[in-house]
Amino acid sequence: MILSLDPATTVGWAVGKAGGTPQWGSRRFDGKSTGQVIGMFRHWLNQRCYDFKPDRIVFEGPYVPRPGSSMPMNVLTLRRLLGFAAVIEATAWELRIPCYETTPREVAKFFLGTANFKRDAKKKATIEMCHRYGWLVEDDNAADALAIWAQAECAVAPEATRRRGSGPLFIPPQVTAPPVLSDQGRTLFGGYHDVRSQS
């Protein structure tokens, strides 16, 4: 059982057995102080571990801007992201659950085939890729957690990934609405449509 986490103020999560269909969701942690936010997250994570009994936890490591970075970060945000990571590792250690960290770049390369996306385009592409798998998620935080879960599944059970397929090259777009065809047989509209499936 893999539990994947995309830690932020709104935490995306996904859980499921390799080769199975994951569950997913997101949970927002608001509070007046960092202590309150981190404490609430710790209680929530402990409950998820109690409910799902994962045998591994995988999370996306926090983005830490380098000196001179064009993407500076608010000190409070950075403090909370590092706090989330520390709580995940500490909880995993206390419960003797193996814990692994990945990076946004690694996840994007695995799940989307490339990491060369602007922020909003990456969110949209991740949700669309989840839909190709049949995971009809609309929240980008949960979509990120599903991408992390899929990457972890590949590491744990590569045969399951081969059966499921991975990446946009191997997961053809699914029709999300009945396509409307012109006289020449081309799709005029109707969601994703894989032209390779046409006869």
C-alpha cells in the first residue's frame, strides 16, 4: 500500500496498492500559526496511516530557492513546507514505514514525459494525464499526489506499470465526450480523441 503526499497548505494525497486503483483527495490546513498548521497536519497524517496502513510513504520534497533565484519564496511559506517534510519523515520513522522523497522535476518527467512546463500548464497537463488513467480528479493538488503515486508504483512494481502503461506516449487520450465527425471523418469537437483508434 503506497501513500503519496504533495505537501503544501493544501495537501494532495493518494493511496492504493500497486496495480490497483488509488484513492485520492486533498486537505487544506489553515491556522494562525505555523505550530497550529503543522500540528494539524501531523494529526491528520497519523490518522491516514492508521486508516490505510501504508507500507511506504512517498512525498514531493519542498522547493528551496537558491541564492539569486528568480523565484524567491516567502519565509513563512518555506518554514511551513520544511515543517511538512519533517513531519512526514518523523511520522514514517515513528511508525517504521519506509519513506521516500522525490522532486517535482522527477515526477513531471515520469508522468508527463517532460519537466519543461510553466506552473499553470503543468497543473493542467497533470490533471489531463490523470484523466487518461481514468482517475477523474479535478483538484491539481490531488492530481500531483496521483502523479507521485504512479511514479512510486513504477519503482515498487514495474510490471504493474507496464500493464497500466505510463507517460503520454503509452497512455492514449480517451474520449471524454462523444466525438462529432465531419464527412471526411475528422474530429470536429468532443474532448480528447485518439485518431489512432479510428478505422
